[in-house]
Amino acid sequence: MGKTGLKFSPIKGEKTKHWTSEVINFCDAMNGKSFIWNERDCFSLICSVVDVMFKTDYYNEQLKHKRGARSSIKFFHQDEVLKSLEEIGYKESKKNSAQAGDVYYEKDKNGRENTAINLYDCVMMANEKDGIFIVKKNFLSKNVKVMTI
């Protein structure tokens, strides 16, 4: 468990029957929405996608640990995202085998953790300036790791 108090139990069970289309539908519905720390930021979106795939409640669990713009600076500099992904059950995978719902993860030159949710030829990302958006995958850095569950 990191300094934010976030602690997740690993996923139990199988993905839902139509998880691929459900993930894509969820991401399409989120596209263009505004960015809100702790509710619609990169990490809360990942938790929501896991909930869609497995019918879990990670989104509500992460809401208990409030992150504003200031506290998120610490959160995203202390490997909290990577630790949380690993607790949930995400593992590093080959880039050419990414599926819908997999996470692209990297630490930028400033040490900040960045993520994007894979949607095959596109990814869903979020930031304060642009909100939630879907872009072509070629926009990603070549240094990203693919995390799969």
C-alpha cells in the first residue's frame, strides 16, 4: 500500500461475456467529458473499465481516497498508479498483444505516471486541459509498457 492509503484486492473471477464491446461503449460514452480529479481522471477511468470488464467496484473503492490536483501530484510521482494496477492484477504484457481495456503505462521525464486505456487502434486518455479524449495509438510514446489483466 502506498502513502495515499489506496489498497486493492486482486480481481477474482472471469471477464464478463461481452467485455470488449462493453469497454468500447463505456469509453465512447466518456469521450469528450470534462476531467474531474478523483471522479474522471486517468486512474478513476481505469478503475471504471475494470468494473465494466469484471463487474467489480474498484471505482467506488478509489473514491474513498480523495485526490485533488495538489494531492495527485504526489500520487502520480510515487508509483501509486503502477502499485495499484499490480494489486488489482494487471501485469506487463507484449505491446503487440494489447486488448481493449489494457493499460498503457509510462513515467515521463519528470517522474509523473501517465496512462491510456487501449481501444485497439485508439486509446482513451484524460488531462485537465483537454478532458477525456480518444486518440490514435501512434500518439503514444515508444517507451510505454502494456499492462493487461
